[in-house]
Amino acid sequence: MQRISIILGAAVLAALVKPAAAADAEHGKALFVACAACHQEKPDALGPSLKGVLGRESAALDDFRYSNPMKRANLVWDEANLREYIADPQAKVKGNRMPYDGLHDPKDVDDIVEYIKTYK
């Protein structure tokens, strides 16, 4: 009887669990348009360039004036750090200057990170 309950429980759980949707770089590119308002390839841009940011250390570009909290953050922008920062910049690097509240939909965050992986 216990074995049947375990099998039934596993079957119900399997039916309820949906596979995670794959990240969508094209949707991420569309969302990134808002980011590109500040993160441009110009010397007077409000934010640093995000081209090739994946794998880069925080505050690593010589041609951008980073906040002291970002300089002290000592991060490497891997996928996990990018996700956390995009979702809530102030929680990830308290006191940073980015005037952005964060992106609260985890799927949108995944999509932007997927796009950033191609943005070189």
C-alpha cells in the first residue's frame, strides 16, 4: 500500500512540475533596449558598456567612472551575478549609482542574460 502511495505521489508531482522554459535571447534583445539607453558605446554614456561583460570583473573598464561601491564589489560578471544584479541592483551592490529598480520577472532576467551572452 505504501509503495502505491509513493508511486501515485510521484506521478502527481511529475504532472504538476512543468519544464523550465528556455531563455529567449531575442526577447532579451528587445528588453535590452531599455538598458541601452544608458549602456552605450559612447565615452559620455551614463553607464559602462555591457559588450563582453560576461566574465569581466566589476568596475574593470578604464574609460568609465564607477561608483566606489562598484569598485569595492569585487565581482566577476558571471550569469548568476548578472541575474542578481539585473533583478535588484541595490541588493547586489548596495550604494551603486545605477538609477534602476531592477527587473522583477525572473523569465525577463533570464532572457536579458541570454542576450548579454551574445552581446560581444
